[in-house]
Amino acid sequence: MQGRCFTIASERVVMSSRVENPAAQLEIHGQLAEISPWPMMILDSRCLLVSSNSSCRKLLHSSISLNPGTPFEQLIREKDRPRIQDWFDNLIAEGNPQERESKAEVSIPPGSLKSIRCRLHSPISRWRKIKLTAKQFVDADQCYFLICLDDARHRIKNKKAINKQRRLMLSLLDNTGAVAYAKDLRGQYLYINSLFEELFHVDRLSVKTMTDYDIFTDDVARIFQKNDLNIVQSGEMQRTQEVVPHDDGLHTYISVKFPLTDSNGEIFGIGGISTDITEQLHNQQELQAAQAVQRLLYPDKSPSFAGYDMAGSVLP
């Protein structure tokens, strides 16, 4: 920027007494930025870099130095610098009545003081379109800005990747050959797969207002909810055998149920995948019956007849 630096008339801006416990604000905001998944940095009142989080360093990569004390203007395309300067000046004025009066003639549209779009250095292309959003805070009477860098292209790319992963997961669940489902802690269904829809004559939209009592008999629903409660209380995956009524009679399932947790590790629901083992049980029962008949017809000690084996063949 030709002859223009990112400075303000006063390097120290005293904020009003509205700010509570200002002494530790720089440390608190630094910790907040570091745990945030969004690219964030902290600038002082001279628009010099104080710190940046790992997401910010990953976003800008090695295209420019992000050491403390680096002027923010070095990150910005030169064409955008005057506009960003005005934006920062108005951010300062917003928190200081005297500065607000001196900046009254700056033509910044109402509502645009908190965020602005510009282009920053990019490791993969010359410039990257970024939306800057600022939060002003004070530590020891010094004004700072917590800046969030919203990379629209990166966000859209991530959203597409998440949607692709979601479609893949739903496709897998719809073609597993098992019944898959998820419920919240009240027992209301959050999700069912296509086999669940087919077997129990419900659709995945209307089922979101239903519990087991709306789909199964009371006795079956009580057993399901008891098993679900065990999952929530233990916080661990469990395998149980459950009997479920179908149109053609009772079917036996092996159900693998597990807790669903949020980003904080708190349980918000139960997921399950249930496999119908009715046919295998029938086959096993038929095999056991055949073995019992065989034991009756062919006892352990076979009777002997001179010159013949048990099949009736003549022995040589």
C-alpha cells in the first residue's frame, strides 16, 4: 500500500466500562481461537498479528509469515488494503465515542462494520477469497480484534465432501441386508434404513415422530426400550437377541446396539444394526432334529448280522 500503514490515531484505545473482567481477555480469546475449527487470528490496535490458530496457519500455509508482529496488510491484496483500513478504523470508532465522531464521514454501509470480504495470499493460487469477521475486545486497556477467516471455497469443498460421505454411509446402510436405525434419548426415531421401512411398513420421514410403541406391540416395545436403556447406562456397545413380529410370524434378530455421542462425548441417542437369524435358527433346529432321529435309528452300538453290514450289503 502506497504510503499508508494500518495504524490509527491512537495506538491505545480505552474502551468503556461495559467490558467485564478485561484483564485476562487476550489469553481467553487466544485459547478460544486455538480450539476453534475455524481459521482465526488476533490483531492488536495497530493491526499487527498477535497470534493465529492452527487452522489459520493451515489455510495460509507457507505463503506468508504468520509470526507475531507481522503487519496484517502483508496478507491482503494491495487493491483491497484501503477498504480494509477503513473497515478497521470504523471498528475502532465503534467502541470509542470520540473516534466514532471523527469517522462519521466514512462511507461504510450500515451493518457492514463486523464483516468484510477481501483476498488473501493463498498457497495454491495467488489470491484466496476470504470473508473477515471481527470481534473487538480489550485487555489491559489495549484494543484487540479476534478475526475469523471464512474461506467460502474451502467451506463449500468441505460441505461437498461431507455430503458425499453422508450419501455413501446411507447407501451402505440401505444395502446391508440388515435393519439399521437410530433413536434419541426419548426413544423417538432419528433414522431408519430402507429394509426397516419395508418390513415394518413405515417411512423414514413419518417415523421421526414415532417411538417403538407406535410401531410394535407394547410387550415388544418394552423389551426394546429396556435394551436401549442398558446401552445409555453402560455407555458401551452390546449384542442382544430380540424377537420381532413380521407379517409371516415371529423373527429372531441379533441386535448390535451402541451409544451415539456428540462432539463433547455426551450420549444423545442409540444406534443399532439388527440381523435376522430366523432362517439360521430353523436350519440349526432341523439339523438337531435330524441328528436326534439318526441317533434313534443308528445307536452308538450297531446290531450285527453275520454276512451283512447296516446298509444291507453282502459282505465278502
